[in-house]
Amino acid sequence: MKYTDKIFRDFIYIEDIIQANIKAMHPKASGVYNVGTAKARSFQDIVDILQKELGSSYECEHIPNPFIGSYQFHTQADIQTTREGLGYEPAFEMEDAIRAYVPEIRRIYEMEVKK
């Protein structure tokens, strides 16, 4: 198992954050709301999706985590209150979000890296 397979985060696409903020303008109740997807995904998932979408097979370089002992390896938002109070529901999976960003990755590569 790769090190990146052991670290999980609740990654969220900006469009879902915007949706939550708009809904927060008219909440059913005042409160503090978690915004996320309620799904923990690994850093390796990001690498795998990027490689698939970009058609690449570059080897991923893994570096040791210098914060072992004080690093949180798993985060996942509890959004039940957000669903109830804001009517919020995440609309994007990680695959959708990365796929939407691929044209910008390609543009940056062509304009700034490939030179």
C-alpha cells in the first residue's frame, strides 16, 4: 500500500462551495454548517484520476510525511445538519471536479510549462 493510500480528506469542488454559500444566505435556521461531500477520498485517488483524465502514466513520487504523530490521516465532513438546515447536497464527485479542471491544466501546461 502506498503512503498516499492511507491519507483521506473530504475534498470538495468549488461549485459545491458556491452552492452552499448561496443556500446559506437563506437558511432554515441560524447555525454553523459543515460544507463537504461526506466522502473521504485518498490523495492517491487524485493521482489516479488525473492520470486517467490526462492520459498519462507518470510515476508518482511519494515523500515521507514529516508530521507523523501530529498529522490527521482521515477527515470527513458530517453534513447532515447542512443538508437539513440549508437544503445542501453536494453535486460533484471528485472525478467530475478533476474532469472539469483538465482543460485549465492543459492550458497551463501549454502556456507555462512546455515552453
